[in-house]
Amino acid sequence: MQASPVLLLLLTLLHLPPQTPLSAPLVPPNTNSCDPHYEHRNATTGCCDCREGFHGLNCRMCTPSSSSSSLLPDSCQASFGPDFSCVTGLVYDAHASLKTYDCVLASNLQALVPDGALAVQCHRNEHLVANCSAAVYSAKASEVQSEHVIDCHLTQCTFETGAASGACKEIRCKCGPQCSAMTRAIVEHVLSGKRAAIDVTNGTHLAIDVEGSPIPLAATCEASACERGSSASGSSSGSGSASGGTNGWRHWSWTVLAAALMVVGLLGVLWLSSCWKYTGLDCRTTRKRQKEVEKGLGGYHFVRTLEFRHISCSADSGRQLSGACKPILHEISGNVSHGQVLGLLGPSGSGKTTLLNALAVVDNGQCQVTGDLLLDGKQVSSSYRRIAAYVQQDDSLYSTLTVRECISYSSQLRLSAMLLEEVKNARVDRVIAELNLGHVAHSRIGSVGGSSGRRGVSGGERRRVSIGMELVTSPQILILDEPTSGLDSSSAHSVVQLLKDLASRGRIVILSIHQPSARSFVLLDKILLLGKGKVLYSGAPAKSKCYFEDLGYKCPEHENIADFILDIASDTRNIPMIRSHMKQNEVPPRQRGIVPRHTSSSPTSKMETLLLLEEELLLDTPRIENIVSLPLRSETPDESSTFGMPATSGMSCSPPPVFIATAKTDAIDHDMEAPPRSIVVEVRVLFVRTTQNILRDRSLLVLHIALSLSLALFGGLIFNHVTNDLAGFQNRMGAFYFILTFFGFASMSSMDLFIGERSIFLRETSAMYYGPFSYFLAKATLDTLLLRILPALIFASIFYGMMGLQASMTRFLMFSLTLVLFNVAAGAICLLVGVLSRRVGPANLGATVVLLVMLLFGGFLLNSQTMPTSVGWMKHLSIFSYAFEILMTNELKGLILEFDAPGYPAVPIYGEVYLKTLGMDYANQYYDVAALALIAVSLQVLAFLFLSLQVPLPRDIADQHMDNDTPLSCKQKV
């Protein structure tokens, strides 16, 4: 590494004795010939001295006519003729072929060379290529024509016309005899042969920047030359930093403006295209459907009967070696017709929820489900969920939304994108009225029990909102899991009464109920009593008492019948006898002379049917022919059986009726055309809903912004106007790493992004509200914009100026971009951890460990060049490493810092020297930016993939049916 010899060079140069002999001059005095235009021979010394009006290196600098020290109007005209004039300034014009500089070294270099001066002379040819000579000397100890401390030759230097700065391909230097052996080796071997640049700023500030040199040779200069046909005034301004800075600001301003216009234009095009596509199609399709309604649209059918045959479910018993299965459901069969309410009763663990999951064809966990599910006698297809709504037990709702908003968002996400908003709003109003939610339509849901300090609607109203979110699609089958759970007796009865009313309008309602009251029990049209996954009774609730009393079970007087039969089912000793009695009395319906029929508790009038038909057509309710598909097995008439309905002939109570489904056996071999689902609509609705949720529950957003503001001000005051010395270097390192640490651990708020809404996400995706991509895009984008990008930009805009970092627009933009990318990448890490975790506690611990490991390999606590090889590769996985290198190189590149070691004079050193000691390189800056962006995007994609794997997939029971009677393999998961 070059830092050590460089510092040795500095220390040796610091002790140059001014009395020591100087090196040979750049151009040794020639006593034989003098250039008569610039020099004359000194009779006393025999050397060439400068003529009147000329000075500088080799007497090539002229004095313009305005100088009072000149006796001639113009020294160039006196020497060369009236066509020549003295041109001053550091800028090369079209006629410039020779330019000589006379400079005073910068004050921070005077410690190296007391009274130090710099002389430069460049000869430019017609190809704009020049060879230059430079000399460093002590103006007090010698003249420029005498011996010098260091002499350098720069070759193949390019100076464009109208510019003052140039670049040279090579520099060769010689060190005087006063230099030590180490210094001579560095000057003549280490620095020689490198590229060099002559940079001019602010018109008079010149710096010779040698590649790899720790010390910038900076000076304040003036230049002049005799030129033919040029104005004596010349151009005195170079490519200064002020103008360059203004141009830089103007350039970036136009760039940002152009980028903003492009983004706005692109969004406008997308918006217009989406509006044209979905609005135009909406109008045409609506008119088409209205015409079909007017014509009658023959062949449309409602679902009349839902049958389930031989539903069995087995799960892994946990004994991995044996592969044994634990049966959960045993050959469950039954049916229910439209207009009826079927209640599933049974003690806890009897399989009610498992059966409901099977009927709703949703994921049953690690279970293998077999059996048949039929609509009007035909096997269901994958489109079954379009007419079957499933309300799960947990009311997972956004506490910040109102009742109407919850139902409205469900309609916008689940109804066809081609429907007019007026139609959707009318449907929402009808559902709210149907569920008696009008008085709380504009009340927020709130949290359960006001746990978060925000009280909302009651538990019964929450349950009705969950039902309404499913009813908005006008499903023909409504399946509910424990809709009365957690409610008081009055609220529970009102929910059951509501479901009874919904069924009376032509729907099929299936619900599980744990312990219904007497008045709720009699509202059920049919019940299916389960015990240990087996059917113990199927029939009318009113006849259940007689049935079990005939089996020898005595119902206590004044006891609720539901409690009576639940007590029987809870005692496992009763199950074998009841099942044995049921099997003995099962008779095929053909042998019993039962005629299949349809039942409906409340038939509708012809006018009501037509009105309902028209509405369902407009709302994309599918035809029953399109919901069914070919069954996987065909049954002979002898294979059909009753559905667990015990015969009761010969007993005192008349037997309960047997409900046998009737439908054509002809299967429809075509599937329905699914309604157009628009990702654009899904993303738009989810964007609006998520934004509304964030703004209403804005504590996290406000906290992020407040922390960014306060820490930017606090940090800006601590590191205010950082100095350009060793302490300033240390302060820059500490400030940058503090910023990264703050944003890294502040991004842990992303973990709750999906953990807190996991139940909502799983419920809505299983009900096909939207796809995981739309949900992830909306959530991740808003989290990135509001909680990652916005706080980073606020922090950067305040902290950068207060700390006094380099005043350059490009550097400020790079600083801001780095904070944004780092914050987004850190948020992506926490987002991935949150997706993989189910609880906040383990997620916090996991994210903390990951960030701490990255922090260790960030380049501040441990030098990257001294890392053991076995773990050195881990720095490439650290976002701290990439961001820290960008911030350091962005600030220290081209910055001159004072090396003010105690006991030594201050020495100016390029910031690149400090970067090399840290193992950093400015050339890696864009690679680091790309790495941060790649990490952020990759982790977001990975988080999306893991989130997609958690989506419960709808599963068709018929697709899982097994044709043979081989035992189930518990290794096969559903």
C-alpha cells in the first residue's frame, strides 16, 4: 500500500533545511547564447538575464502595456513587432502556443517548501498537444532561473482551445540533492511515469494532480505570453468551479425535471389506457348483458342442491417412521337444498371446521381429503368458489376502515372490473341494508375490545361485516365457521336469524355452531351431528330428541335439545353404538321407495325470481352448468346411498325425512368463462386501501418522519461544519456509520408489514379477493415510498448542509441516493424476515442478528483488508459495506485534508489516501450502487415468492378422490 511511503515522504520533506544546495535548474543557464527576444547577456556574470518587461521561467512571461513598471507600451511589441501583444490569463485561445505560469504555492504547502513557488511552462503545437515543464523552488532562497527543489517534465498534455485545464499522459520528476533516499525514490520512481492533470479553477487556482500522489501541488497562478494577432486583454478566467458548479446544478435540475416529466407522462399513459380499457369494455359489456336479460337468457339455473358424499380426511399422526395416518373425518355424507340452513354440531375436535374446509374446497393443512362434492348431481370444478363464499371464524378486518368501506373494497376487488361503479355501489347499499348495518355504516371497525385504544363496532356487527363482505358477490352457497363464537346469547341469535333470512332468499347456508341456544337451534332447517369425525345424526332439529330417546337416551325435562345431543356426542362411549345402529338401518333410497325431490323453505314469486335473475346476471353470477364438471368415477344406481340418515321404522317417533339430491346425470364438459380479473384494478384498489389505512393509523409514519427530522438536526449540530483535518476525517466516518446504523435498525418496522396482516391476507387470498402479487406490490411500494424513501430524503436534505459536506449537487444526489437505496435494502431484509416469521418476537431477534453481522463487516469496525480469508467474503453480503464505501468515496474524492499529526506541521493530503487505508476505491462507487439496488430488488422478489407459497390454494375434493380403496398416504400433503 502506498500510504506508508507517502507519509515518509511527507515527514522527510517537512525537515528540508533551506540552506542546503538546490538542484540543477530546469533549463541550465547557457552562457554561449541568449534568446534576444527575451534575454540579454549580463556582462558581469556572463549569464543570460531577462530583458526589460520579461520575467518568469526562462524569461518567457511578458508585461502588458497597462503595467506601470514597463517603460515600453508593450514588451512583446518591442521584442517581436507590432503584430504581437502580451496576453495574460490561464485560458488557451486559438493562437496560444506558449504559456508560462508564475505561481505561489498554497499556504498548506508552505510547510513543505518555505516561501514555496511554482513555475510552469507549456509549449503547444498545432494539434493542441503540449509538453510542459514545472519547477518547485523557494522564492526566498533562490530565483526561478536558479536551482530548484523538484523539476518535472509533463508530456503529451492536451489543452483544448478556450480551456485552461488539461491532462497529461506522463510526468517525470527529479529530486534535488537535499532529498533523502526514501524521498528521492518516491519522487523519481513511485510518482514518475504516472498520469497527471493540470486543473484550473476560479481563473487563478492551479493544481497539478499526479495519479497516486497524496499531495496536490496547488498554487495561485498568473500566466502570460507573447502571441501574434491576439488581444492584449486576453481571457483571464478559466473553467472555474463556480461556473462549473452552476452548470452542474443547472444540468441536474434539467435532468431531474426531465425524469419527473417522463414519469408523469408514463403514469398518464397507463392511467388513460386503463380507463379506456376498463371503462369502454364496461359500457359495451353492460349493454350486451342488459340485452341478454331482456331476451330472457334461457337456460339459467340457480343451485338447488349441494351434496357431499363420503368425505374423509386423514392427517399424519406425527410418527414419521411408521407413516401412520390419523383419521379426522369418516365417510361424511349429506346434502342441503337452496333456502335451507344446515348446522354442523359437535363437541370440540369433532371435525366441524375440517368438514367446512372440505366443503369450501380450501386448504386443510397436512390432510388428505377424499370424497365427492356435487352441485345438482354434478361434480364441482375449480370455479366452484365463485358461487361458494366461506366466512371463517376469525373476523380479520382492518380496524381503521368503516363498515361500508370494508364491504365496498370487497365489491371492487371481487366483482367484475367491467361493472359500472354505480352497480357496485348499489350492491353494497343492498348488502348493508340486508344485514341491518345502516346505523354503523360509517363507523370504523376498531379493534377487538379496544385493545389498541380505538373502540369500534360490536362483536356481532363485526361478524355481520364479515358476512357482508362475502354476500357482496351474491354467492349461492354461504359457508360459515362458528359465526356465533365469542358473542353473547342475544347477538348469537341475531346472527342465526340473519342467516335464516339470507337462506330464505334462495341461498344455501351451512354453518358450524358450537352450543346454540334453544331459539337459535330451532331456526336450523337441518343439522349434522358429528362425534370424533363421524356422523351421529342427520335430519331435522325437532326430531333429534325423539331419535336419541328411541336409542335409550333420556332428555332431562326443560333441557335444551342442542345441549342434550351435544352431551351424547361428547361421550366417546356412545359413538360405537350409535354408528352401529345407523349402519343397520341404512337402506338405499330406491329400495325404500323414496322419490327424489327438491325442497325450499321459502319459494319466491315469479316477479321476485325475474328481478333476482336480472341482478345476478349483471353481477356475473355463473351458471350452474358451468360450475360442474365430469365426476372422476361413475356410480351405478346400487352404489348410491343415503347420507348417514338413520332409519327409525318401528320406533315411537316417525323417522326424519331423507333428503336425496335430484339432478340430471348428464355432465357438462365445458368450464365457465371466468370474469375478467384486472391486476391494474387490484393494485389500484389495494393502493387506495393501504394508503387509507396508513394515513388513519399514522403513528408509524409520523414516528419515522419525526425521528428523521430530529436526528438530522441533532446529528447536524454535533457534526456541524466538519473540518478538513484528521478530526474531520474521523467525524465523517463516525457520522456516516451512525446514519447507516440508524436507518438499518429503523427499517425493522417493515417486519410487521405482513405479520400484523397475515390473517387478513390469508383470508382474502383464499377467497380470491386478489392475487399475492397485487397485495405485495401495493404493500411493499407504499412501505418503500412512505417509510423508506421519504424519511431518507428528509434526513439527507437537512443533515448534508448542516454537516458541511462538499457543496456539489452531484455529491448531494449521490449521498441521498445511497441513503434511499440502503434504507430500501434494509427494509427488504426485514420484510423477508417478517414474511418467514409468524410472530414479531422471533422476527425482531432474527433481523437484529442479521443486521449486526452486516454491521460488523461494514468496513468501519473491521478493516476489510485485514479480514480473515475464511470470513472475508461476508463483506460482499453486507449492505453496510456497500453504502459506507459510497458515502466515504463520495465525500473524500478530491477533498484535501490536513494531515495535522501532533508534533508535525500540517500537511495537505488527498482524501484518496485515507480511502486506501480503509481499502476503499472511488472506482467501486457505481458497482456499490448497483449492488445495493440488486440486493433490495432480489430480497423483495424473494419475500414475494415466500409470501406466495403461504397462499391457501383452493382444492377440488373431486380432484383428490381415489378410485381404489388403498390406504391413504399421509406423506402426501394437501
